[in-house]
Amino acid sequence: MEKKSNIISDGMKLIIFAGGIGTRLWPLSRQNSPKQFDKFFSGKSTLELAVARVAPVFGLPNIFIQTVEKYKDIVKQQIPGLPEGNIIIEPARRNLGPAVCLAMMEMEKRGFSGAVAILWSDQLIEKEKDFTSKLELGEKLIKENPGRLIFLAEKPRFANNNLGWMKIGEKAGEIEGTDFFRFAGWKYRPEIGECNRMYESGEYFWNPGYFITSVEFLLEQYKNLSPQIYENVKKETYEQAEAIHFDEAILEKVDLSKAVILKTDMGWSDPGTLYALKEALEKSSEANVIQGEVTTLNVRDSLLYNLEKDKIVAVLGMEGVIVVNMPDALIIVPKDEVVNITKLIDKMKGEGLEKYL
């Protein structure tokens, strides 16, 4: 009898990026323990959840996790069934522009072509079936035409001005009873008034950053639109590649007339800030999220974490506040200011306080 291979050679490849530090979640997320590995959600990390939602549909051998050497052992520990060859290591941190190019070249080296999905390790999805079914439709659309991008756009639940938005164009076609639409533009973090208008228009959806394309198409875009990145990755001089985001490297330059959008209603959220983490853990805006020895009076809509033993954190008369107390760090910040924690981190670096990061 012929021995079966443990590698699934056909089917779409799914690349989950897990190399970020998560500075906006400081001090919960640190360089040695980034947010995608912290088990905030019923004892599971967002990386574990990301793999668990797609593995039953696409097969674990078709899933690749891209990270940095520092986190390789954490990935192996959290995803024990993943073939070791399915962990792609970035030689240096150069942002997502070079990182996605590296992933595509790794797929090409392995002899893979055709559909590939770009996914993230630090997000939450409540309706997993909606998500995986749209990924399957995206794979079929790429098989029909490999020379394009398929974006997933999430139905907005409110006018969130801290997210990227995607404008839905006219209907472009239908696949297995599901409509898909032309891409009509981006808007990142719109001003609140404009954001309210966008939300009420029904023409704009949240942009979770997920997309499906083909290995060969995306590599061709890098070759033509970001040749410096392409050549550095190809020549294995990765650390010399320009450190820019994928949006700047490709999406702002590519001809998006061929791109299409699949609408989703998958209950997506990105707990990328401390307040977004609070929203992900507790849907009620009135309620608090509390961990550790904490006592409160007249406090609402707050996240209060005390991770220091033999110490009480008392909070009085506060609304929409974040308090995270750890043995070596304490942060107190209004919910509307959490987006500026990255600037605070930069200031701390300039003050020689890297040991706390």
C-alpha cells in the first residue's frame, strides 16, 4: 500500500502572520510575550484561535505561521500539530511590506502556486463559518482568475473611527449564490463626523485586512511596484529591505480595478488596543472588565487589571478608563487616549526605558 504523505499538496495555503510586538497593548503585551500569544480568551491565545478556526476546513498542513526567531518556540508550543517546516522565520523585523513578499517567495520555493490567503494572528471572529465559507469562495474566485485580489469586508456594527474602511462598489458578479462587488476605495481612521456618514450610507464596510490572491500575481506586483523589496528578499538581504507596511508597498500602487470584495458578517474584532480588548471581552459598554485584586466604586466602562500579588488596586468615580498594574509597570489612561500608547512607547525608548518594554 502506498504511504500517504502528511503534506497536503493541493488547496489554498493560509499564511498567518504572528511576528508583531503589539505595542498598543503595553504593558500587557511585551517584546518577550506579544499579544498574539497571551491567553486572554477563555485560556486561549488569539494565535491558537486563528489556527483552530481554519484548520478543520483547510487542513493543518496547508497552514503556515510567519514569525521571528524569538517566537518560534512559542509557536511550536501553542500549535503542536503544525509541521515545523510550516513556520516561516523573518530574518529581521522590516514591517509587513517585506514580510508578505518573503511569505510569497517561501511558497514559490516550496513549489506552491495558486490561491493563498493572508491572515492575522491577533484578531477575533465570532461567526467562524461565515469567515471560512468566504475564504473558500475567495479561493474559487482566484482559481477562476489568478490575476487579482479578493478582499473580505466586514459589515460594520457601529461608526468606529479607529479602523480602516472599504467602500463597496457595484455588483461585479456572483459565485455559488453569493454576490461579490467591485472595490471603490479605502478610508483609514476617518474623522468622527465623516465616519458617522460613512456608516449610515451603507456603502462602507470595515477593513479587517484579510485578502486572497495568488502567489504568482502578488510576486509580480512586488517585482513591478516594489522592486527594492523584491530584490532584497530574493537575494536574502532581507534586513536591507525598506521597512514599510504592505499597504504602502503594494496596495497604494496596484491597479485595484480588478480587485473584488466579498462581504462578511463574521463578528470580527481587533483587540489591538487596551480598550478594544475590553470591548472584545465585554460587549456591554456599562460593564467593567476586571482581573486580579481590584475594588471599585462608581466605575463603568473600564478595563482594570491588577497582575501584582499582595497589592490592591482601588478605583473610584471613573468612566472609560484603563488601569493595568503589573510588578514592573503601571498605566492609567482614558479610553480615548489608548491609540497614543505607541507614541508613549517611542518616548520611553528615547528616555532609555527599553527594559520595561
